[in-house]
Amino acid sequence: MNIKAIIRKVFKARDTESFKDTLDRHKTSIEKLIYKKKYSLAELSGSIKECGLSSGDTVMVHASWRKFYNLEGNPEDVINVIESIVGEEGTIIMPCYGHDRSFLDIKKTPSAAGVISETFRKMDGVRRSSCTHFSMAAKGTNAEYLICDHDRSIYGFDTYSPCYKLTTLPNSKILFLGLGSTPTKISIFHCAGGKLMTTDEKMRTLISKQYFARLIDENNIEHEKEMVIRQPGHGNNEKVFKKIFRSLRQKNSSRLCNLDIVVIDAKEAYEAALSFAEKGIYCYKNV
């Protein structure tokens, strides 16, 4: 047994979670002893609005249900709060990928992106994009536009992806719930790599690991396709993620009891990551 496996065993890491998520789970157990005040759905709505989310917005949601332990509500209530804010003209989109990037059944594969994402996937009117790598679920005015071309992607964050297409829409934002005041799980930053993989030699070399993936679409028809992913041994560089995040001008945050709420502008976030990458400051590192 190697040292990493030993450490994971000592900290009782689950098979499907990263070691960072394991530490966060233990940290949350301690926080529950400190933050005991309950808050309502109305208070949650007010705090999100204060951070700049409003009617008509198209919003990508990253959320950790683990951090909602003081909310007087359930995961579906959280989604309903967001939906009531963006209104009938707005759109909600969430990561909805599976645990295995080489296989996805659009209708049946559970979301590996958390409880709130899985709850959203099952709701009426939600559509899921046809890509085994970083599939996304969407509902609202711009849902079809966001997901319709993902089956054309060879990399989950390329220019056919919902993440990238989000950056082309006006009033497009990203909402983080329970991911800290300086979040590092910022999927849209990967779109910079998806954009440069055809023009930047380092990025072309990095995103070049080929594999075959199987997808079962909404009509239960099976497809097989060759995809690409980052070469093994290249993880996210959280220092760079934080540096890009701190460079953003359009970001607002608040804290409701224990819950960190952050809203950023999607287009600015993408352009910032692209600008850093064009200067040779990439979001990835050798691990």
C-alpha cells in the first residue's frame, strides 16, 4: 500500500471523493458545532440577490449541499429559490457529469457533481447535454442553446460545450454556494484550455490523451466516439485558480451563517483565464 492510500485510509476517504473533499467533510463536521443558527429560504434568496443574481440571468450553479446544514429546507428548495430569482426568462445550468468519463447514459447515469446537481437532473423540464466528459443539465430560456452542440465536443470544455457557450450570452453569471469565499472549482476556467488546444502548442500537447467513450442518448441510441482529455499527471493548479479569481472585477460575495455565497461574471471569468493562459500561466500543474 502506497503512502497516499495509507493517508486516505487514515482519514476514511470515500472511493469517489478526492482527498481535499475528505478533509472538507471532516472540517464541516467541526463547523456544525460552531455554526448552529438556522436560516430560512427567504434569507437565502435575499443573500443571493445581494450578490447580484437577478431576473433574466443565465446562471451556472456550483453548490455543495454539505454546507447547507443550517438551512430550513431541502435541495429542491435551493433550486426553487434560484429559479424564482432568475424568473421565467432566466436559465439555470449545472455540472451533471458521471463518475466515468468513458460512459454516460443521459437518462440513467446519476450526477457525480453533488446532491443539488442530482436533484436538479431529475426535475421536470431539465435537459442534459450529450457528452460523456462534463455533461451539464439545464433548464430555462437558453437551455437548448447551451446544450445542443455538446455531442460535437471531443473535449468537454471545447467551444461546443455549454461552459463555453455560456460565455457568449449576456447576463451570464456563475453562482457558488458553499465552496468558500475564494472558490477553486471554477469549471469555466477550463474553457481557456478548450479554446487554445488548437493553437497553443503546450495546450495541444497537454490535452491530447485519447480514449473511446460510449453515450446512450435521450432516445436510448448508443454512440461511440473518440475523445481527448488532459495527459495523466496534470492536476488543477489551485494557486493559479485563486490568482485568476482575485483578478476579476465583477465578483460579489456574502456569508449567511456558515454558507459562503459568491457570484462572478461568466464572460469575464473566461476571458481572464484565457488572458492568463496566453501569457503562459496555465490552470494546470504536474502532480
